[in-house]
Amino acid sequence: VPPLKDVLGAQGFEHVGVAIDQRETVGRPSALLQRHFDAFTPENDGKPESVQRVEGQFTFANLDRLLDYADATGTQVYGHVLVWHSQTPAWFFKDGDRDLTSSPADQAILRARMEAHIKGIADHIDARYPDGDSPIWAWDVVNEVIADGDTANPHDMRDSRWFQVLGETFVDEAFRLADRYFPQQQLFINDYNTEMPAKRADYLSLVRALKARGVPIDGVGHQAHVDFARPVQWLDDSLTAVERLDPSLLQVITELDVSDSKENNGADVSNGTVPQHSPAMPEGEAATEVGYYYRDLFAMLRRHAASVESVTFWGISNARSWLRTWPAARPWEEPLPFDDDLQAAPAYWGTVDPA
Ligand code: XIL
């Protein structure tokens, strides 16, 4: 089957990526990765809890293994993630047992921690690559800063601990620090549900404000954890909205997968709602439907190839998809181009379909 990176590369996408951990650096998964992808995102190994579980003690063993693999194979890396509310140790937001408040003294503590975290990662990368030839081409600077529903905050920003202590401009500060310590990398804001019309408006509102304040943001990320109930048109509209907001902004599809749990539709499943397999969809037919979704999705994405710099699939095969286990067991999910046996699935054929 033709390499995805060749097919999509010829259509104008600079990078074709996949989320990985160590398991994809050896054997058949590695061979599949090398044939079809030219970039990867560390699925978990670059997150705050992975690199700085204890304050001041940076642990890069897992990330380094992936960077070693990138160096050995000439694969590009999409950095994920510098500032996030999730998979971030609680100590970031505490002073001993006390929760940090929005007092100037506490804000100074959290600002210093943000800088130490970003600088700690950058120092390690700079030491690995003294000639500046790091395989990391981009970073998710902030992730998931917009809420799914309404909040009292500007742009309906998520009421995260980052927001509670520092306010909206924690995003500005994250980008300014990332720009200082990663001057060569493309710097992205990233979020999920960016195709949902209400969240799209909030996301655009924040990005517009960041641009107006001169924040060094290079582009806008769309996780694209989508499902059958979300018309492809919605993501189309979001991509167009960003292009109209500022034609110089890059766009990236950062975590693509297609769920066949219709009830997943835009719900905040982190509160314990468990998506159910669509009862009308027998096994087997679901994979075909996912294939058609990919066909329509890529027919749309190709029309945005001028602004969409990269497409990253969230896992190398269905067996490795986070949807199989999150937020509860969902063994029926077949969200990715390669099946459990690493063979091309309908989603692969939909992706390369010239229709
Ligand atoms: C997921 C990983 O795939 C899982 O292995 C982990 O248990 C939880 O995080 N949005 C993101 C990603 O930005 O980091 C998440 O990755 C999926 C949702």
C-alpha cells in the first residue's frame, strides 16, 4: 500500500505524523512508522508529569529514547506539551500543603515554575543538540485552555489552576517563554472539540486576542478527536475561520482519530459519561463507516493544505488507540488507518482516496 507520507506529502502536507511511545521504536510497528510517517509526537513522554514529576528533578530517559530513535531514523518530532492542566503534577500549583492563590506572591511562584519547566526542557534539548539540529520542529505550547461549555472567564477559558492563579495571560507568558527558549520551533496553541461551533468561536476569540497582544504564536492546533456525529463541515468551517483571522497562521491536525461512539458527540466525557457503541452499527460496518469518514475528511483537508502544515494520527494502529481504554473499555473502536494486525484498514483507504 502506498506510504501515507508520499500520498499526503504530494497533496501539500509538510508532515505526516503519529503518536508513539517506546513500543513503536522497534519491530513491525517501527517498520510501519518508517514506511508511512515522517514525524511523530511523543504520546505521553513529553508531558509535565513525565519530565518533571518532582519539582526540580527532570527525568528525560523516556523522551530521550524517542529522540534517539528520531536521530537514528531521521524522523521529525512534534513536541507535546509544555503547559497543560492535565497530566501535570499537583506540586506546580501548591506551596507545601497550601494551594496557590492569585496573590502577586503566588503568581510569582507559578510564573517561576512555568519558566523553570520550559527552560529545563530547552536546556536538555540544547545539550543534546549543541549544533541546533534538533529533530523537534514544533511544540504544543499550551493545550486545552478553552472550556467545552460556558465559563465566567474571557473566551470561555477553562477554569484550570493555571487560569485561576495567573489569569488569561498565562497563555501569553507560556508563548513568550517558549519563544525565548525554543526560538527555532513553530509554536502552537492546541485544543480538542475545535470543530464544535461554540468552542470554535471561543478558540478564535482567544487566538485573535493573542495576535492583537503581539504574542509569538505561529499556529493553531486542532486535535480532531472526532466522531460520526460531527459533520466534516464543522472542522472545515474552523479551518476557514483561522485562515480568515490571519492568513499567516499555520494550522496543524494534531491528534486525529475517528470514534464510532456516536454518543461521544461533543460531550465532556471526563466527568464519567461513558460513550456507547452505536447500537445500530454492527461490528465490521463500523470500520467501513470510519473509512468513509476519513475519505470525506481528507477531501476537505486537501482544500486547506496551504494552511494545514501537518496531520498527526493519534496512534499507529487501532490496538494502540487511547480510545480503546478511555474513559472506559471500548474494544469496538477502530479509529485509525491501521488495524490491530498493522494492516491497512478502511480508514487508510479513505485517507488516500482521491475522491
Ligand atoms: C492521551 C494518551 O493517548 C493516553 O495514553 C493517556 O493516558 C492520556 O492522554 N488530548 C491530548 C493528549 O492532548 O495528550 C491525550 O493523550 C489525548 C487527548
